[in-house]
Amino acid sequence: MILVMKQGTPPAVIDALMAELQQNWRLTPEKIVGQQKVVVGLVGDTAYLDPLQVQNLSPWIEQVLRVGQPFKRVSREYRHGQASEVVVSTPLGEVKFGEKHPLVVVAGPCSVENESMILETARRVKAAGAQFLRGGAYKPRTSPYAFQGHGESALDLLGAAREATGLGVITEVMDTADLEKVAQVADVLQVGARNMQNFSLLKKVGAQPKPVLLKRGMAATIEEWLMAAEYILAAGNNQVILCERGIRSFDRQYARNTLDLAAVPVVRSLTHLPIMVDPSHGTGRAEYVPAMALAALAAGTDSLMVEVHPDPGKALSDGPQSLTPAEFDQLMGQLASLTMVFDRRPQETLATSS
């Protein structure tokens, strides 16, 4: 349930109303400040509440609305139709993810292999215009014999690349036991597709303050994906970015996954959270990545995650879907033209800063 306050409602009135709702009604009120009005979201057992009775609590309440979706805090209704933003502090300044902000580009290898590789990749993707470096220190793999990542030593290399380039770092946390050490390096914590419904992990990342990138599970419905995000918000962290990275379908001969671009406008209508698309995992083949990246921008994504490796043929993981730095340069040029059309021009100040 949400309470839409009248424009110009005094802050003291809102604070008193929230205190009453918490103390006497046993609800958890959350204040959401919009451009023109303030909305108070009510979390708890609201099914029994009479909206008219709630509205009579204050003449400053303009409207009382029920949230119809099973995901409450994640729902766009909860923010009275307004989009939210995720603000990430990087060495070069703040980067904002959201539908009203420029396109944010995240690029880098599937996994951190060695110091020279990650530093070279970081410098190349920054020069091309990326704002964040991606790279796995811990890698969930289908086979127990596949490369699992270098772990803690790879985190040190990501930290060195961050210091050398100023790029923000996005890397995956697989286990609650690793959360603290990953959070010391990462500017954004990634919860991967295989962990989308690891509810213990979702609660833990929700209880810490750093932004979270939540990838869609390979067989997850949109509602399951949004309910997973609800776990994070319910634990106290509302800095969540949703990432569509392809779902498993019946035809895997020509592409690794089916990139569900229709999910972008669908999710946009359902939630206030920012959206990212990963065309690398979504297709599994480098030759398809540029076309799907451009299509994702046209569909309305707020961010792109692209795998880049200086020598994809020698990559320890996901080489076939990785662009070379030269190919990434070309893609960024194409994106620059298209972002002008959709008014999602990249944050150039970050790309050109030294």
C-alpha cells in the first residue's frame, strides 16, 4: 500500500504520520521523495486495512493505493510510477544508472587471468568509453574441472586495475563467506544467474550498502527475477540493477542462450529499478554481440555489459563470446551514434579523464 501525499506537505507532518503508522499500526513506512510529491510506502500486513480509514489519518494524504504486484518494494507502483536511480561512486566520480541518465557501459573479460591481461583490458575499454571493468575472481562453472577463477588473488588484480585506470569494478560474489573481501574491491556486487535464487546470499547482499547487480537466472520467469530483487530490497538495500543475460530455450545450436530483449520494456513497465543487458552471455558468440547491443539500446536498456579480451582465442573462459579491444572500439563508435538518437549519450567525462 502507498500513501500519496499532497504537494507541499510539511516534512514534520510526514514524519509524524510515519511514526504513528509504525508505532500504532505495526507497519514499516518508507518515504520516497519524488520530483513533485512525497510517497509513503507501507510494508507489512496491509491486506486488512481499509484505504478510507488510512486516508482519514491526515488531511495531507491525497490518495491511498494498493500495490497489486507480489513484489512490493520493487514494483513501479510502489514509487507511484517514478523510476529510481542507482548511484555508484568510482575513483573518477559518480556514475548514475537509470532511465533518465546516459547509457552506462561495463566491459572486460569473463575472468581475471593475470595482471598484464586485466590491466591491458582495463586501459583499452576505458579508452573506448567504458565506465566499469567487469571480471570474475570467482567463477561458477557447470563442470567441476573447468577454470573456476583465481579467487582472492584475482580480487587484488582487479583492485590494481581500478587504481591504475579509475574504472569502477563489478565482480561476482558467489558465497556469503566471500562477501566481505569481494566488497572491499568491488564498487558493484554481482549476483550471477546461477545464484539468482540463492536466498541466503540475496539477504546478505541486501544487508550491506554497496550496489548490487542481479542477473536473471537462465530459466527464471520475469516474476521470479523481480521477486529475487525483492529479497535484496526487503533486507534494506534499494541500490539494485537488473541484468537480462539470456534465457535457456530449445535451440542452442546457433546461440548460447536466447537474449530476451522483450524483457526490457516489460520490466520497465513493472519496476522502477535500472536495467542492464548482457549480449555476450545472451548470444555466446562474439559476432552477434554488436547487433544485440545496439538492439538492447533501442529496446531501452540503461546499461550494457560486454565481454572483452585482448586475445579471445586464449581466454580461459568464454573466449568465443568475447570481443577484441578493436572490435569493442568499433561497437562503442556505433553506440555513440545510436545514443544520440535515443538521447542516452555516454558520460564522456569519465571516459576521457586520466
